[in-house]
Amino acid sequence: MELFIIVLLPLIGAVSNGIVTVINAARGKQVWGEKTAGVIAFGAVAASFVISVYMVFVKLAHSEAISQTAYQWMAVGGLKLSITFMLDHISAVMLLVVTGVSSVIHFYSIGYIHGDESSVRYFSYLNLFVFAMLLLILGDSMPLMFVGWEGVGLCSYLLIGFWYKDEEKAIAGKKAFIVNRIGDFGFLLGMFLIFANIGSLTIADVNHYFHANPGMTFFWINVTAICLFIGATGKSAQIPLYVWLPDAMAGPTPVSALIHAATMVTAGVYMVCRFHGLFLAAPIAMHVVLWIGALTAFFSATIAIFQNDIKKVLAYSTVSQLGFMFMAAGAGAFAIALFHLMTHAFFKACLFLGSGSVIHGMSGEQDIRFMGGLKSKMPHTYWTFLVATIAIAGFPPFAAFFSKDEILWNVFASEYGNKIVWVIGAIAALFTAFYMFRLVYLTFFGEFRGTHEQEHHLHESPKTMTVPLMILAVLSTIGGWIGIPKLLSLGFIPNVLEHYLEHAVSKYGEVHLHHYSHSIEYGLMGLSVAIAIAGWFFAKRKYAAIKGQLPDPATYKGISKLLYNKYWIDELYMKIVVNPLKSLSTNVFLNITDKRLIDGVANGSASSWGRVAMMFSKLQTGNIQSYGFYMIVGAALAVAFIWIIF
Amino acid sequence: MSELFFDPAFLLGELGLAALIVVLTLADAFRKPLYQLFNGTTQLSELEYRNRQAGWLTGIGFVIVAALFIYTNKLTGGEPAILLHNSLKAGGGLLIGKLVILIAGILTLLLSIRYTSIESIPGIDYYLLLCFSLLGALTLIAAENFIMLFLALEMMSIPIYAMVGLKRYNPRSDESAIKYLLLGGFSSGFLLLGISFLYGATGSLVISDVLTSLSFPTIELATPQALFGALGLIFLFIGLAFKVSLVPFHAWTPDVYEGAATPITAFMSVAVKLSAFAVILKIFAGSTSFGGFDSILVGMLGFFALITVMYGNSVAIVQTNVKRMLAYSSIAHAGYMALAIAPMTHTVDAAKAVLFYGIGYVAMNMLAFGVLIYLTRQNHYCETLDDLKGVARKFPGAAAMMTIAMFSLAGIPPAVGFVGKIQIFMQLINAHMYITAVIALLFSFVALYFYINVLVVMYMKEPDTDKTIESSHQFPVWVAMAASALLIILLGILPTPLLNWSQQWASILF
């Protein structure tokens, strides 16, 4: 029952705000305005969070999993699906992160969206998103998970295009949706493969089946796992489907923080962890996950170095961090993947909300070439942003130090890991520290490079926006302490995370770490710190004391041009995928079979009787004969099937 | 199942509908005096007044007919019967099908009341034709022998040929009516040819007898009798495939859907399609296996269904006219429904999946066309994507409705379209037709592009300033839209009751 309340509260918020949106527009007057809408939306999510805390810390403390069923959804040809929610230790972590961070971001939104004419609609979408995300997290079967999976995609799409005043946002929304659906195709394919083989779709059954000696061949197990992983690459923006996420930054900034950084994009990682029983039975798929994660972490980190849009930098950073999570999953360290997912939610949400505050203060400017020196004007934003930057860069004892270090250690030592990937990951970590400090220096240090107008308006954001920043900054600092490795704490501080997740993720097979001496482990840890410091050092040397205007990207040459243009991947996709498809559908299908469309538009607008004659003459000589001809061809084909038996 | 000669208790609904036709004709005869009587109190033009009057009269009639169906069920204790010497089946699960078709009729009516006035279509003609067509459809799904089947099919189709052409001052409408008529005649030819071949092969016109004679091992393969049987089945299939617009018998669909008045398009796309599918199920997916013929039919159905899915979804991408896009979408959906039959498993499950899908499709298509009708104004058609630009700003309710419809059509959960698609795909998976399933799945993702495109235009494009569409109260259209939207969501979340009803309907077909 409680789990249903957790899920349904945001839905109630979404529906009530949605209805009010419609009524407001139809009546031309306000039933309730942005304030009430914001309070309802925030209240719904916060209540969900409170109940989640109760469920996780009180109810789940004494059991392995809580499962609650509402009713049977449908029974189709041997498949029985029920609406069942399951809370276990894996979903508990995700549940707390999502409802917690959502609450903070909803609160921030009240300040951010202030004065927008469609704020009620905005809150409706935001609540709807949380609802879908909770379905995804708590759903105990693949179809239910898929409902949430699709739902978050839809909300993401609606929210990216929320300010549909300019074309770019509309296109970005569409792109996000379509790329995501390519991933979803993989997910569905995997789902069908699983159903066709084991006849059940609940998560527990799937994991059990693949853990206990499966009847499926090695090849098909790997295919299934890779199909699911393709779904994950779509949702979690990994190579080759990452292209939508940077464009998605066209949406409102709290949305970028909530959906495109903290929660939705981690759904792919969560899904892989959910099905770890399957992935552990599929070593090839594990390698694919590991390599895709590492390459994504590396390439997007390089792209982030030369971006000038503050949100684009953070977007590529998100892609890169998601790559780290997949590296962990690919190395078999599912608990660590979830750990990094959590710390990332804190610091990345903080960074995005901070960037929102900066953009707000800069009167909508997003280009860091025209910022600088904001430190004194926006102190709260600056400090929180800096804390989050230190956290992501991996300085101890901030959050990402523990999670990222654990990832690299697992990649280094795990039986699924490998040393080359470790090197790639370490370099990506170096780039991470570099581009983040570059961002900090260009934004907050030096002299102001914007217009006088902007300088005049420059101000610190209101409390509703800075308080969430502070909460998140605190979490970015201490969030990692739940997973301090024994080696560092020497056993004095319990590794809560490991203890908590240990059983849940090792139920379907242990992952062995190769044995290394403590000195190597300490050495690697020291190296992590050195990497963070090096990144900071280079960034400081290059960007701290910058004077005057920054060069126009058009003048970039060589490697910086390549990176600024993101390896021209978007253009490449356009050329090799989108354009051929379009011309296929236009030239082949349209011109050959449905010529009517082109001249049809012109004819439709004419209503004079004079046209009728032309129409009829066309009937006599043109279309209808060919239509009849198609039927004859079809009939001939149909009759041809007789040869099957005669 | 009892065999009776005639018992009016089983046909109360149809008799009621026939009575309604008489009442409507009579009412129209008195329209002039009535109008003059109320002329002082109403602001409406004569045509509008007549249309509204006829509309409400028909509406009340439909509701009474629906009540009669429910009463029939009570009267007969839910027991089916065969009437008139193997001509008609009645009662039992069939009532569910009849109610669904009637509901499609009621929704069409709600969508038409205002639209007929905008288009200056004489309402009484329109509603009479609608009643005739409904009566045909209701008889068609009950037909037990081929003569009755043919009769009902024509009774359903001929009024539609006329209705398509009712926008008399619009050349597109005329053109499409003629096209539909000619090609419809062509397809009836195939149907009749099929029936006569079957008669020749089996010496019977009663569907169940014919199917039994054609089933293995009654019929020996590689005999002239079997050849004629197979040819008969194939031609019969072609005739029906035309009605449900499977490729390549689909060519009329986009033109006719575009040219016809939008409520008629909606009616055609759901009621005609659903009842024709009920017939296809009865003949091809029935409980009697055709033995050797099955392999022909699996190949043929699978082939046509798959190219239909591929073609419909691909061509829909490039459409700029929403009605045309929905036409191609309806072609694709027919393909999906046919796919569920393709394995020829002869189980109630397959028929159930198709009927469920078809019923869900009634709600989604009615909603999609309903939004277009809602946005249509005097002298302003809402048919192309351009017309939908920025609609979400001014009509967030209508845009939300369209979103529900598009998502359901695209098969995105939790809409009913998703549940329907799952069932179709389960049929294919259970029959181990994996490659077919994957291709169909792939194209359902292609389809997403054009459904989403509608939303993009509505939500993310600036409205054209010179084409301001003023809002006006359209209560009936709202009722139709709200009911359909509610059904889509409700049946998506709680599909079990409808699944059970589809099962009941499916089991009576056999």
C-alpha cells in the first residue's frame, strides 16, 4: 500500500495541475496560479520522499524485499502481468535519490519558473516525470518498468520543448525522443527474447533463471544482455546514442538538473544493475558495457573541454560520468555503479542548479566566454558550485573521490576489468578535473566579459534557489562517506553502502577481484588524488589569469576545432542515417506509389467546379486504374501462394 | 446453441434500428412545419436547425438501441442462437461486438452534429445513411452464410459510398466517392468469385459447413475440389482485405479518408474495419483447421500483413495532411491486426487479440479524428500539419487529447494501444515467428516518427498569426473526445474486463 502512495502522489499532483492548465486556458482566468501549483507539486514529491524514507529505513530494515500487488494487469497467452511494486535494497537506493533530489529541485523550480505564463503546466510535467520515474524504479516486472521507461522519455521530451518558442528546442525534443526510441527498441527486443525463452518477465524470475544454469545458449544470453544494454545506451546517453543529451539542454535548467543529470539518464545504469543476474551470465555483454562506458567517459570528457556553453559542458560531463557508472557495472561492481549514481546525482544536480542560478543572474546568457568574475556578485552560487566541482573532480573527502576511486579500482582489479580500460578511465578523470575547473575559472574568476547591461542586472538568486544549492553542496561533500573503503577508514567507519548492497548485488554470483597488495591499492588511490590535482593545476594555469575577450570558436584550429565541433558526430549521423532514410521514404515510397500527395495539396485548395472536370479526367486515365492494377497484382500474388501445396 | 427459425427477442436492437430509420424519414417530412413553429425562438438557420434536430433524434434512437441490446442479453439469458436457417447468429458474445459497433456509431454521431452544419451537409440524409451502414455492420458480424454475409457487407458499404460524397460542393469528396465506389465494386467482384468457388468446391453456402468441408482430412489435397477451395478462400480474403485496407488493396484509403467528411472517415476507419475483421476472423481464424491449406494461408496472411505494416508506416512519414497520415496509419494498424491471425493457430486467443486491438483502435481513432473535428471551424479546415501549428497554446485540452490519441496509436504505455500491441506480438512469439515479430516491432518504432510529429507541430511550433481559430462551444464533440480518451487510458491500465469481453466475442465467432 505504501509503495502505491509513493508512486501515486506525484501522479495526483500532475493530474490536478494538468486539469487546471486546461481550465485556465479555456476560461482565460486562473483557477490557481504558479504559487499553488508549485506548492502542490513540491508537496507531492516531498511527501513521497518522506514515505520512502520511512519505507526504506523502517520497513525494509528487517526484510530483504517488500513487494506489494495492486491487481492483475493482463493475462495474455501464458503471460500474466500484475501491477506489483517491489522495494529491495537496489531500488531503495534509487528511490531515495530520486525522491530526495526531486524534492530539492521542485523547490528550486518554484523560484526559477517564477513569472512564466505556463508554470502550472511545467509543474504538471515535472510531477508526471517523477511518477514515471517511480514506476520505473519500483516496477517489479519488465513491462511495468517499460511503462515508466517510456513515461520518463515522454516527460523529458515535453520538458525539453517546454519553451517551444524557438525551433531549436522543438528539434531537440524530437531528437531526444527518437534517439531514445532506438534504445527502447533494444529494450523491447531483449524483453521479447527473455519472454520467448523463460516465459516470465518479473525481475526476480529473470535474474534467477540466468543465474541457475539457463537453458539458453551462451550466444543468445549475450545477445539478450546486449539488447537490454542498447536500451540503456539510449536512455543513459552512451555511445552511439549519446547525441540527444547535449541538445536536451535546451530545456529549462531545473529540468536539465533533474532529468538530464540526476535521475532519468541514470535509468540505464539502474536497469543494468537490476538485471545483474543476466549480465553476470553474459561475459561478452559485460565487456561491451565496460568498453562502451570507458569510451563514452573518455570521448565526452574531451568534448567537454572545448565547449563554451555552460550547460553543454555540464551535459558532456554528465555523459562522461554515466560512462564511469557503466564502467563500474561492466567491471561487475554493481554496488559501486549505484554508489556513483548517487554521488553524481548530488553534485551534478548542484552544478546544474548552480548554472541555472548563473544564467538567471546573467539575464539568460549561457556562454562562459561572456562571463567571468561572478564570484563576488553571486557568492552563494559560487561557493556551492565550487564545492560540487571539487566533488566531481575527485578531491578527498568529497563525494566523487570515493565513488570514482572505487570504480577505477574495480576496473583495475576485477576479473571483468582490464588495465587498458583503467588507463582510459584515469585519463577521463584527469580531463574531468580540467574541464570543471576551466568552467569555474571562466565563470567566477577574472574580470567580467559580458555587456554592461548584463553587469548592471547581475545579482544573486533568491533564497528558493540558493537554499537547494546549499543542501546539494552539503550532500556532495558528505554523500561519499557512506562508502569509504576499509583500507582508508581502517575499519573505524563502517562502509554502509557495501554492507547495505552487498547481499542484494551478490545474490546472483560473486565477482572476484584479483589479489593485489595494499601498497598498490594505496598507490592507485594516491594517483587518483594526483590526477585531480593535476587537472586543477592545468586549468588554473591556463584560465585563472585570463584577460580580455576569449577567442571566437570559429577561429579554433586543429584539435580544438575537432573537439569544439564534437567530432562532427551529429553531422555524420545526419549524413549517413537521417538523410538516406528521408530520401528513401520520399523517392521510393512517395514518388512511386503516392504521387497524389504533391499535386494533391495544390488541388485540395481549389474548390471551383472547373477543377472537377480535371479530377474526372484524372480518374479516367490515372489513379484509379493504377489502384485497380495494384489490386490485380495483389490478387496474382495471393493466388501464387497456392503453389505452396499444389 | 439453439437453432430457431425466428425469435424477435434476439434481434431487438436491429429491429429498433430499423424503426429508427422509419422515424427519421418521417421526422424529416415534417421538418418544415417544425422549423416554422420554433422559428421565433431560435437563431439558427434552417439547415442548422434541421441538422441538430435530426442529430439529437438519431442520438436518442442509438441510445435506445444500445439499451435494447442490453435488454436482449437479459431476455435471452446470454445464450446465443442461430436464426433463419443458418443465416444469422445472435445473442451471447455477439452482443458485445454489436455494442462496440453501436458505440462507434454514437461517437460518430457526436462528432457529426456540428460538423454537418459547417459543411452544409443535409443532416437527415447523413444520419439515415449512417443508420443503414450501422445496420449492415451489425448484420455482417452475425452472418452465418455467405449470402447473408455478402448482403450485409453491401448494406454496410453502399451507404458509405454515398456518405463519402456528401460534401457535394467539394470536388475532392466527389472524386473520392467515385473512386471508392468503383474499387469497392471491384473488390465485391473478388468476394463473389470467392464465394462461388467455395460453393463449387463444397456445395454449401453456410459458412460453418464450408469450413468443415474444407478442413483436413475431409478434403484431399491436390484435387480440383481442393484447388477451388483454396482459390475460393484466397478471393474471399482479397474482397475482405480491401475493406480493411491491407496492402496492396489499400490504394483507395488515403484518397477516400482525405476526401470524406471527417466523421465519416472516423466511422469508416473503425466500424467498417472492425466488422470486416470479425468476418476475416470467423472464416480464417476459426476453430477448424484447414490442414494443408493452413500453410498457404500462413504465407499469404503473413506476407500481406507484413508488407502492410511496412508500407503503411513508411509512407505515413512523409504526409503533411493529418487525415492522410491517419489513413496510412490505419493501413498499418490493419497490418498489425492481420499479423495476429497470420500464425493460423485457430485459437480464441488470436481472435481475442485482434478484437481487443480493434476495439481499442475505435477509441484512439475516434479521438484523433475528434480533435481534428473540434478544431475545424466555418471556412477553416483543420486537416494539415500546418493547421495544427501551435494548437497547444490556444487549446491545451484538445492538444492533450491528441497527445493521448497519438501515444495510443504509437503503442506507448499505458494507453490501450500498448496492451493491444503486446497481445499481437505475443501471438507471433508463441508461434515462433520471431523474424516477423522483429520486423513489425521495428516498424512500430518507425511509426513513432509521424505520430510524434503531430505533437511537435502542436506543442513546439508557433501558430500562424493570420489563421486564428476562435474557440466555440462544442459540447457533443467534447463528450466524444472525453469518452474516447477515458477509454484509452482506462483500458490501458485495466484491460482485463475488455479482454474478457473480447474473449466472449471471439468465442462466439467460431
